Amino acid sequence: MFGINGPEFILLLIIGVLVIGPQRLPEYTQKLANLVKELRRMASGAREQIKEEVGIDIDEVDWKKYDPRQYDPRRIIKEALLDDDTKPVSAGAPAAVAAVSGAASASASAPAQPERVVERLPEGEAAPFDTEAT
């Protein structure tokens, strides 16, 4: 608790009682009790608001899963590089339909790749420059 051990806390409590005085002590005790009640009410209100908005209870969340200390970048990269993901990447539905409906020789060869369209500027025209970009 803030780096204060038991004897230090008792000493601070005694100093507080002496500074406040016996006449004002019940008033400040009541204020402290009200402050604790208000903090508990705010905490439970925040808990209920999170439950309403997110749809899960805070007690049900596995906080260890979100601990950043468990993530080792070296391990993550190693697993990603060693992952055997050999699924073929489909070229899209239109290309697949064209390959199926094509001739028998087209089905024996590799699937058709869409042609890449490269737009070039007319000769002598400067490339567009955005003065606000950098």
C-alpha cells in the first residue's frame, strides 16, 4: 500500500488524529466513510456499464491472455516462419469460373492470372506532388 508498512501507517494515523483533533474527528471519519462508499458505487457502476456495453462480465475475462509479458517476439516470428501453411491462394471467383469453363488444355495448365494493368504518365508529364504529404 504505497510502500507504507504497518508501523508507519499507525504513526501516520496517530499524527492525523492529533492534527485533526478530537472535535473534528467524527466529521472527518464520516467524510472518509462517504468517500469509500462513493468509490465502491462508482466501481460497481463502471463494472455494470462494461457488462452492458461489451456483453461480458469482468470476472469472466481471462486477463492472463492479455498480459503483454507473455508475448515473445522471437517466438512469434519463429512460429510464423515455421508454420506450414501450404494452402493455395485462389485467384478469385471469376478467374476460377473461367478456368473451369475453358478448354481441356486450359484446365491442365496453371489457373489463369488476371492481367496487371499499369497506367503510365504521358511523355514529359511530371508525377503528381502533394505539398502537404510531408
